[in-house]
Amino acid sequence: MKIHEYQAKQIFKKAGILVPEGDVATNIEKAISTSEEIGLPVVIKAQVHVGGRGKAGGVKIAKTPEEVKKFAGEILGMDIKGLTVKKILVGKAIDIQRELYLGVITDRSTNRPVIMVSTEGGVDIEEVAKKTPEKIHRFTVDPAYGLLVHHAMNLAFKLSSDVKEVREIASTLQKLYKTYLDSDASLAEINPYVLSADSNFYAIDAKIVLDDNALFRHPDYEEMRDLTLEEKIEHEAKEKGLSYISMEGNIGCVVNGAGLAMTTMDVIKHFGGKPANFLDVGGSSDPQKVKNALHFLLMDEGVRAIWFNIFGGITRCDDIASGLLEAVGEMEIELPLVVRLTGTNEEEGKRILSESSLDIHFVRNMEEGAKAAIRLSEGGG
Ligand code: GDP
Ligand code: MN
């Protein structure tokens, strides 16, 4: 789960990392009152779950009350990489001397946390990794020992030769690592970590990605959830026992099992089509699940055709067919349906569907299914 910068800053602050004073606002009035409390100049920052807000015009420094009003108005409602800005952070602007990068990520190849630091803060770290990889310094943490003082000092010496600064950076690295561990994050990042003109270090940006699988251990993080429409559908589907994955195409797919989901996507792509989403109804036999699946699938307005690709094992084809009929009866589905039912109670399932008045395109195998779904999604008969 991604959280906003202002939320990550609250967590950093609790861990003892210095962050500029500030508050979140959803309207211009609140932005103005906050700027009066903390004093000008302030930085106004879009709170959306994407990086590169600075370049997109979502980070602006206001030096006068008029500018606070102007920039807050411009940034609220702004579209950044497809996301609408509904919240802004109004923070004390820092006079920057140097920008550094500090981060902790979970490295899947070593199964360990890796600390990364660089003198090239403030810019996209992936770009630095590509163009000047020698400017990124890494340290793989042995979780049995954690990040010890001398590890942190070694890293900090890559960023500064001033011992006082090195101590400060090392201390922040240890706090960052502890935050990453305590919050069960998969990423905790400060980019940039800045040295101000008056020689203090501040986290002026903050990013934490929480591991969904550990969220049950942090009930207090639940209120930080801020989902896009797509993520909302995925989340709701999960609560109903379905796994839903949204994509950009126009063929909605109902399948049973993750392996079949992957194969269905591959086959559609192989024949030149684009899946819109996947709904995995899993291995159960429950008509209600099929109804729920269609409900979620139809929330995606890009869907032009639906393909039921079911391999009946534990899942019974007749149950899928009944669920489909019930759902169609209630929902008025106008989209073309392609159905491949094979396995347990296959004949019974097909009989139920063919006795209905639905316009169903029965197919016998994956290739036929993919071709039919693609043709229909493109408006063919
Ligand atoms: P991002 O673009 O989404 O990563 O947003 P950041 O919070 O990292 O801000 C982008 C850039 O804006 C930073 O690298 C800084 O150069 C600049 N910036 C952000 N806050 C301040 C501030 O308080 N003072 C100054 N002078 N620049 C800032
Ligand atoms: Mn940043």
C-alpha cells in the first residue's frame, strides 16, 4: 500500500527524523491559515501516489500570501499522471544547500534489506542508476545484526567528509532503517534529504510503501488508505474473495485459478488482443461469486467483450453457468459473451446456458476463445 508524503512524514517525525513543519490541506483557506501559522515562504506540494511531482508542476514555493492562494488553487484539482490532486501539503520552505538521497528497499535477489545512498538527491534515482551507477552506494543489511553504527557511518562517509555531518546522516540512516522494519515497509525513501543553508538536515520528501501482507499487524495504518478507483475495485473484490487485476485493454476475463489467468492473458496477447482485467473466481463452486465477478468486471468502462474461461475441477461448470444466468438476469449485460466451459459437469453447464435466451458464443478451446473475444471486442459479430 502506498501512502502520501504527508503521512510518511508523520511516521518519520515519530522516529526522530527532522521534517519541515507543515500540514495537509484540501482547500485554499486551510492552505492560507497553515502558511500563516508556519510563516512564509512555504512549499505547496501535490499529494498523489506518483513520483516526479516537481517536474509535473505539483511542487511550488510561495513567498507571499497571494502566491499561497494562487499556487494552492492551481495545484488542487491538477491532473498528475492521470491522478487528480485532492490534497496538498503546505510546508515550511527550506533554503537548500545540498540534496542527498537515502533509501531502504527490500531486495528480492538477496531477500534482505538494502540501504542505498547517493549525493545525487532530488532527481529520479532510477535515472542516476542508469546513467551514473557509480554514484549510488549500497549496503546489504544482515537482518540478524541490523544496521550498526559503523555500517551507517561507512555509508555516510560516501556523502560527506565533514564528521559532524557524517554523524547526523548516519543517525538518520539508522532511524530510516528502523522505520522500515517497524512499519513492515517494502520501501522507505527520503529524496531529497537536504542540508539547509543554516546547516540542518531535513527530509523534504518522504516515501513509504507498506507491505500489504503485513497490514494486519498495523491496524492504525488502515486510515491512511487512499485508493484510486481501480485500486478500490481491486480492494473490494479481495474482500469478496475474488482476485481482481485491472489492465488497460477491452476484454474482461473471468477465470478460475491464477495459472489460467496468466495463460488467458498470454493467449489474448498472442492473437493481438488486450485484456481489460482479470477476475479469478478461485476454486470454489459458488454462483454468488460469479455474480460478484461480473459486478466488478462491469465497473471497468473499457470492457467491450467478456470471456468466461473456466476449467472445471473443483469448480463446477453448472454452478458457473447458473451464476452467470442469475447475474445476467439482474444486471442487463449488453456485452457479447464468450464462454469456454470444460471439465466437471461441462455438459450440464452448457445445457443451462444454451436453454437461456442469451447470445453466447461457445468456444471449445483457448485459441477459439481468444479469437472470438478479440473479434467481438472490436465490434465484430
Ligand atoms: P517529487 O518531485 O515528487 O519527488 O517531489 P519533491 O518533494 O522531491 O520535490 C521536488 C523538488 O522540489 C526537490 O528536489 C527540491 O529541489 C524542490 N523542493 C521541494 N521542497 C523544497 C523546499 O522546501 N525548498 C526548496 N528550495 N526546494 C524544494
Ligand atoms: Mn522527491
